[in-house]
Amino acid sequence: MIEELNIAYEKFILIGVITQHQDEEKSKEYLDELEFLAFTAGGEVLKRFSQKMEMPNPKTFIGTGKMEEVRAYVEANAIDTVVFDDELSPGQQKNIQKILDCKIIDRTNLILDIFAQRAQTSYARTQVELAQYQYLLPRLSGMWTHLERQRGGIGMRGPGETEIETDRRIVRDRISLLKKKLAKIDRQMEVQRGNRGSLVRVALVGYTNVGKSTLMNVISKSDVFAENKLFATLDTTVRKVVIGNLPFLLTDTVGFIRKLPTQLVESFKGTLDEVRESDLLLHIVDISHASFEDHIASVNKILDEIGSSDKPMLMVFNKIDAYKSETIDDDDLVTERTTAHYTLSDWKKTWMNKMDGDAVFISALHKENFEDFRKVVYEKVREIHTTRFPYNSFLYPEYHSEEE
């Protein structure tokens, strides 16, 4: 227990930019998210730096003056790790490393590290390892220059470039091996999905940390790991659920995030097949988060990329117990009313009103409005099932709550 209490957190600083495509408010949002990622990975953020510029510096991401300011802070505070909010090119990473002389990672690298920590099954670990090697390959010359100093002696003399090429070949071979291993597992999982019979398949999708696993536990009465951290769940979980007398399969999938690394989308395509092959998507949204509309857009973008945007979908606005709107005093004539001042009733009158019953508002944690949620899910699953098997329609009447 004492060892757990004396965990030494890495000291982080965060760096972001304000550009014409990413204003100051958006940059702050991304850095807030990056800080939560750092916390999830086991780091302590001491300071943030941001710089307004037309576009990131192609050599060092930020300008020389700001870089000097960062370098002075790193030296004065013995900073372990500097995290950049956008993916750095191999050249940028190498140049920054020389200037700051500490560990340099970017958002992609940080997410990959969290995935490596969270992966439990062999399948998830293989997916993460593939993504890590794909990220590492173009960065070998900058990250592994120490090999030139360490290797030497008989049979080891020669230019460093030869050693780097050898390392590249090793990594490429490993990537090829991992892809074959994943392809084999994907085929096995495809057979498993085919063996699940005629049950309707429902998938939980959404931004990371919106409460998918909590909802999974409540509706399926199971014990899926849930935590208030990003990417608490990586491994796909499938449970048989019965609402009323209607059985169906419910799948909890990996959470999405803005600026999701392309390597992860590619390596997790097997996991995303659970989404592709589902009959109904429950898009879980943390309505208490200030940027929940951006989160919806990010999830929809990824669903579109994997060819699942046209599936039947129910929007589930979760965490209504945590939702708080800002208020304006009656005598305040200066402050302009924005969406931050909307109550839940106000939100329901916006674009959500046009969803024609495809939206429910709940708290999975406290089971608020849970009967409404169960009823809507029952009706949607029933519609899919009876369309597929019309002769079964008499088996599944209108929904009656468990309380009745």
C-alpha cells in the first residue's frame, strides 16, 4: 500500500498552437483534453504553453522565442516530458529533442502509450503494438541514434545508417508479422460473430469517457471495468441482454477521440467491425461536457470513415445529473446568452427536437429516466427483429416496464 501511495508521477508540460483553423478557445479545449490524457497516462502537468501563429513551424512546431522560453522552464523545473498537442513530424521531433534535451512526445504518442497500458487481451495488445510500430518506423533515425554509440567491436563496425536500416527492416518484419496475426484473429472473430445466430446486434459508440461502460454494466447487469479516465475500456465486450422478453446482443466498443491517430483506426479495424456489423448504434453523449456537440461530430466523422454512418441510431444523452448551465443575472445587460446558458429543456428545443424520438436523456450512474431508455431500445430492437422475422412479431408485444 505504501508503494502505491509513493508513485512518482512524470512532470509534464503541454504545448499547443493557436492558428486560423484552431482559435484560442478551441486550443484551450484541446489542451484541457491533453491534460486529461496526461493524467490518464500517469503524468502531472505543471504548465501549459501556447503560441499564436499562422501555421506550426515546420522545423520546431513553435517559434524560436517561445522554444527558448520552454527550454528555460524545462531546465529550471527538471521537466521529464514535453507533450505537443499535434502530431510532430520525425524532423520536428528530432530538432526539438536537441533543443530541450528531454523526452518529447506528441498527442498520438501519448494516446498510444495509454492504449498500451490499458490493453488487457492478446488481441488488444497486438492491435496496440502494430500501431506503435507504424508510428515508430519513420522516426527511427531520430529515436535510435544511440545505437551508433553502443554498437562496436568485431563484426559491428560500419556506418550508423546501416544499423538504422537494419532496425527498419526488423520493424517492418514485425509489422508484417503483427498484421498476419491480426488477420488470423479477425477471421476467428468473424466466425464467432457468424455463430451468434439471429439475435439483433446493438453497439455502444461514443467519445471516450462518456459512460458507455457504466451503461453497459447497468443494462446488462455485468461488471465491465469503468473509470473516470480516458480509454478506460479498450477490449470489446459483448453481452446478451434481455429487455422485456426480447433478447439481443450488446457490444461495448473503444471510445473515440478528436485527432485520433490514423495508426489506431487502422490497427483497430477488427474491433470496429463490431460496429460495422451491428444492426443498431447507441451513440452515447456526455451532455455535461461543454464540447459535447464537437464530440458528436468527431464520432460521426469516424463512423463515416468506417462506413457505419447510415445505420439506425439512437442518441443517448448521458450524465444529465452532472449537467449545469451558466446563469445570467437579470440586471446583467452586457453578457450575451450562448449555448452555455441553455438548460436541458432549452437543448431539447434545439436540433434535438427534430430527431423524431431518436434521442433519450438519462443518467446511467443514477439510473435516471432509465425506463424511458429501456422502452425506446426495446421498440427499436423489436422493429429490427420483426422486420427480419415477421412471423415472430406476436412474441414481442408492446413494452411493459418491470415495475408494472
